[in-house]
Amino acid sequence: MKTKISVIVILGVSLWHSIAINNKYNNISNKLDVIIDISEKDKIDSLYKEIMDIGWKYDSLKLKYEHNWEF
């Protein structure tokens, strides 16, 4: 009898924990969506371009120094 109760309690706590974590991440995602909707699209596009430029520079440095390719 005690094992049944403890299994039920463990399952209940696990379910509660997964729901709480899911809600936490959904709230963050919803807030980010609101920020993106409210903010100016030009700023987001310029940040995206900066991130892409940094990624391109990193990739070209990696190719140059790890694979001896030069552009």
C-alpha cells in the first residue's frame, strides 16, 4: 500500500514539475514575441545582419587557420 501511494506521489510531483517548467518557457517565448512585435523591424534586421557578419568572420577565420584556405 505504501509503495502505491509513493508511486502516485512521485508521478504527481513529476507531472507538476513538467507543467511548471513548460509554463516558464512558454511565458519567456510569449514575452519575446511581444517584444519583437512592438520593436522596430529595422533594429531587429540590423542586429540579425551583425550576427551574420560575426558568424561569417568566424567561419572564414576557422577555414584560414584550421584548413589553410584563404580568401
